[in-house]
Amino acid sequence: MQVSDRHMTPLRITEQEFYDHMEFCIDMCERNNAVWRIEREDGKAVMCVPIKQSSPIPDEVQEQVEEFKRQFMEENLAS
């Protein structure tokens, strides 16, 4: 089965199966971008999905952006 990052069909699992294999499910979610639909006995469901995190901008880059912004504003306000 091929799964794209844009559209993932959730893997259905019962709440008890999720609890019994939680470490495996979370590892699959993190490493393989698996999406789990965890179905409860009362018919409700919750999901376990990966969250993509972006790395913070390094301080050096942030400082360069701020300096560029300052210079740009000074040049454009002066004219």
C-alpha cells in the first residue's frame, strides 16, 4: 500500500488494541506517519496522528532578517 503525505487513510483499531500495542502504534505514527483511528466501544472515535514540527529559525538567521528589515525600513522611510 502506498500512502502519500497529503492523504492518509486512517488505520482502524479498537481502543483496547491501541492500549495493548500503544508503543508500537506511537512509533509507527512518528516514524512512518501512520494515522490511527481509535474506535471506542460506545461508537465514538479519536485519532492518533503525527504532527510535523518545523525546526526553529537559528538566532543568526533571525538576526540577519531583523538587520535587513531595519535597513530596508530606514532606506524606504528616508526617501
